[in-house]
Amino acid sequence: MPPFTPSSVPNVRSPRFRLPADRVLNWHPDGPHVTAFNNALSVFFPVGENFFIDSVRAHARVVVPGTPLAEQVAAFCKQEAFHSREHELYNDALRPYLPVAATEGLLGVVLGFFKRVSWALCLSGTVGLEHMTSTLGATLVMDAPHTEGVEPHFEALWKWHALEECEHKAVRCCFRKCGCARRPRQAFLYPHRTPHTLPAGGVRRI
């Protein structure tokens, strides 16, 4: 795979994995604890991915239409939407065993609070969380032992998600470099201030 640069547009894919529900608790050969850890991550993804999309779209006014950054943002949102769709189906198989609805409701309340406080803070959180998920994704993509013996449908889903997290990491980097997202401490201390952006790379002053 060629190196991904901030000027590249993420490749939007729309796969369907059709995970076997009877394997949802034992799809990883390293044991139920590894399966449980990844299943727990999946529970958080649909609400989290939609939060990321909302945080990026809230700053869409600073993106000049027709620029590479505009294409990157559109592709980022589409990738995240497909992640949310597939993990919703994944989580449907987990509902008999985990409090999926309660967890999603609590997470929605927490993220809704941050939306009411500051979209700059939301975008800063998105930048940080996307960095974490892309780091985890890179580990999964590059370290073959992590997926040896994994049930093929679950392996395909996690590799797809991991790859795209690595791809659209560049988009949040563009936002960060252009000043759309404050450092988390700054965003927390100054939620009332509108961030200024640099008139370069497809971004305009607001």
C-alpha cells in the first residue's frame, strides 16, 4: 500500500460483513477476554463515530468547496458513517449479552453535553480520539499475530476498520494544523472563543 499523505483522499468502501451471531462471544483464538475487549469497543463505535462526523461538519464552514480538504472531509464522514453502520449490525448480535442500549444512551448524554459546551472542544476530542484509534489500527494492520486464527468475518471487519482509521488520520491532522481544533486544554479553558484558521490548504478565515 502506498504511503498515505495529508493530500490524499481516503478511499470510501462500503463492505457488508454478515458476522455470524453464534461466534460473537468466541471469535478470537486468544481467549474470551480478547473477544470481550474488542466487543466492548464495538459498543462505543456507532455513537462515537456519529459524534466525530458532527464535530467535523460543525467546522465545515471553514472549508473551501472544491479543494482537496473538502474532498477529504466528505470521504472522512462517509467512512465513519459506514463504520457506524457495520458496528450497529455487530452490536445487534451483542445485545443479548451486553447492555448495548444503556451504554449508547449514557454515551449519548455525555457527548451531548460536550456539544452544548463547545464544538471546538468536540473537535479537539475528535482529534485526540482519532489519533488513538489510528494508532490501534496501525498495530492491527502491521502486526499479523493479532489476527492469526481469528474468525474470518470478524477479522475482515476489524482489518477494514483499522485500515480506514489509518487513512483518515490525515484529515484530522489537516484540521489540527489549520487551527480548527484547539489543544484539549485550550478548548476546555476557552470554549466561548471561535477558533481562527489559516487561509491555506483549502481553509478560509471565519
